[in-house]
Amino acid sequence: MKISAIDVTLFTYPTQRRSDSAGHSHPGPETDAQMALLTITSDEGDCGYAFAPAEVVRSHVVNAFFRKVLIGQNAFDRERLWQDLVHWQRGSAHQLTERALSAVEQAMWDLIGRKLQQPVHKLLGGYREKIPAYGSTMCGDELEGDYQLLMNMRALLKSWYSAATKRSSSTPGCRPFRLRPARPWILKPVRRYAKR
């Protein structure tokens, strides 16, 4: 199975994700964001896909590195091809980033998994059929409206409390956990900051 084509499709999608000054994600007003879909196609018509930021898999990186190293190669030689790309990374003047290598590797694993009709976690040796999951909340104190968000979080957590402390038929296998409202000593500095 030889790699015959590598393509990038750019698309926009609506998001309510917003980043603070430290790069942490928070809810925010809806805007359009851009993402790229990296597609690696084999000569047998199978495709592998990976999502990546558009700037990570831009045309220069695809043409100068991905196509040069991967086209015509056996997709099952994934480790050797990754090592070849790492070799090119040294002289790429930071153009071929770790994130770009990650996108290519994900797309190659996806291609192999689709060809073998196996989920990638099985190819990597995974054996579990389910894993524990948890929910998390976080907000940044310098974003507009976050003071109000923190004040509302306490009420929100109280409303979730009864659902979060018993098993739910909508999430089979999930263990119950307790959500505790924010303590007053946590909110005190936030209130002080909001008064500035």
C-alpha cells in the first residue's frame, strides 16, 4: 500500500472557545475558527485523516516535507517514515514542527487502521472496552464577564449536585462523584479583582 497523495482541506466552523493571555481555553461569544483536515491517500484508494491547525499543515510544510518524504512509500513503514521526517526537521528552520509530525503520524495510523479495519487503539495494543471519564470546569479571571461566570458557577454546581452524586442511565458505567460549590475563600480574591 503506497502513499499516493497528501492533501489539506481548510474549513471554518463556529466556536464559542476563546483563549486567555496564557493560552487557556474558555467559553466566549461565538466566532468562526479555521481548522485543517490532513488527508493521506494510498494507491489502493484508502484514506487516513487528521485534524490540525491550518498554520501547522500549511502548503510549504506539505510540499517541502510531507510530499517529499511520503509519496511513493509504503504506509505500513510508519515508524521509518516518521524517522525520515524527524531527520528533515533538523534543517527545516523550525518549519516542520512537532505538531506537524503529530498530524502526519495520526493520519498514517488512521490510514493503516482503516485499511486493516481495526480501531487504532487496538493496533497500539489497547485492550480496554471502557475508561473512566470526568468533567472539569475552569475559567480565567481576566476575561470580560468571568466574574459573573464565577458567581453563576456556584449556582450551576449546586444544580448539578444531585445528578452528579448518583448513577445516570445516560452515562452507563460512570462512577458518581461529588461536585462541591466554590468555597468563599476562593471567591474572595475574585471579588476583590472585579472591584478594580
